[in-house]
Amino acid sequence: LGGMGKTEIALKFAEDVSSQYRYVFWVDATNEDTITASLKGISSIPDAKNANIDGTPEAVLYWIASL
């Protein structure tokens, strides 16, 4: 349901734990295409490029899991 404050809770959580984690990734999960686009965007950050991530959603998720 919209308007219940889910986004505000997520933003507050990300702010509160930002010092404990190197990355906070935002993935638009509206549909499969937006998920894929978000993951491809993550593959373009310098550390992912240095890890030779090929940009596929599977490779990005594997890299994230390895962090």
C-alpha cells in the first residue's frame, strides 16, 4: 500500500547503517526490465568494473553476494 512510509523507513535504515557498509545499492523492482537496468547500472561502478563484472544481472548479484 502506498503512503505507509516504507520508503522513509528504508532511507532511515540506509542512513543509520551507512558507516557500517561500503555500498548501498538501490534497485528499482517495478518490473523485470527495471531490475535488469538497475543491476546493469551497478555493474558500471568502478569497483565492479575492477572486478571484471560482465554486466549480466547474475554476475552483478554474484559480485554483490561476494562483498
